[in-house]
Amino acid sequence: MSETNTFTINDLNRVRRLAYRGHYDRATIYPIVDEALICHVGFVQDGQAIVIPTIHARVDDTIYLHGAPASRLLKLAATSEKLCITCTLLDGLVLARSAFHSSMNYRSAVLFGSGRLVTDYDEQWLVMEAITEHVAQGRWADVRRATDKEMQSTKFVAVDIETASAKVRTGPPGDDEEDYALPIWAGVLPLALTPSAPIDDPRLMTGVTAPKNVSEYRR
């Protein structure tokens, strides 16, 4: 799969409001999905729209989800129902001279696809590793592997991405021309997800220190 490929624009993934901010190429969409720690999965059950936040991981053109077998989301996702998955990264507050033109700088991705239950044992292990690495790159090499009992108590769902789009805002405020003469501060307040120093587990063995992928954690 080439991440330079572009999704076909259709009625489902088309960005309509401020369409110039829309992107349909994997090279823009997938880094947003990969950087986001949490995604939101939307579906309809018994006529009720529901959105659930959950951990995810992407492998090529597939989003993987996992959780307890009793999970309502995973039960539905495993039945080939249509799903909508969103990821959003907030990069800054855009503080304009007017309330109307105040905004946010952001990168968001919206993906559409159908779910399937992952029953292949090797693919289940791929999902477990992918999700572990999505949360903290390099962690898979450090942790104890899941037992067969733990794997059996976990449900894995794959959502093959059928189409997707991204919407991105960058840059300063866009005020009305006459408002630039107002004595009001305007600009961008950058925001970022920044880790603090690791906090040791109180029951950590003496002499065990945080590895680099924790002490130097970055998204």
C-alpha cells in the first residue's frame, strides 16, 4: 500500500464547509490517525446514534479495535455494520479580534468502513502488538506477552477503511479588514500534548528504571 494514494471524493467523505481545508490523501490522513491516542467510533444501534471513545491502531488500510467480549461497540462492529471513526488533534487556539472569527488550529480525520471480527490467531497477535506500540512505541519489546487466557478474554475487530478525508486549519486569525484597527490582542495560542516525568509504580522492583521510550516519550 502506498500512503501517497488518494481516496476518491464522494458524498460520504467530501468536506463541504470550508472545502479548501479538506484533504483526501493517505499521506495527510494517516499521520493524524497514528498520532491520536484515542479515536471515536460512531454507529447506529436500534435507531439510536452512539459514539464511543476507544484505543485504536492502524495497520495499512485497516483500523484495529479491541476490548472485552461484552463490549456493545465490538459486538456491533463485528457484524459488518457501517462505522464512522474520527480522530482529532488540537494544535492551537486561534484568538481573533472578534468572537465570530475566533477558531482553533486542528487536524482531524474521518474514516468510513465496515467491521469484521478478527478470528485468525496470528492476526490477533498483530493487533495486540500494534495497539501496544500505538500507545508507546517500543513498549512491545519490554512487556510480558499476553497469555492464551488473556487473548481468549479479548475481542479484536478490524475495520477496513473504505474511504476517508481530513480537515486541517493552520495559521493566524482571519479578521474582518476593519477589525485590524482595533486595540485588541489577536494571535494563536499553541497547544500540544506534552508528557511529564514518569511516576514509578509504588511496587516497582528496586533498581528498575524507566526505559528511554518512556522517559523520552513523544507523540
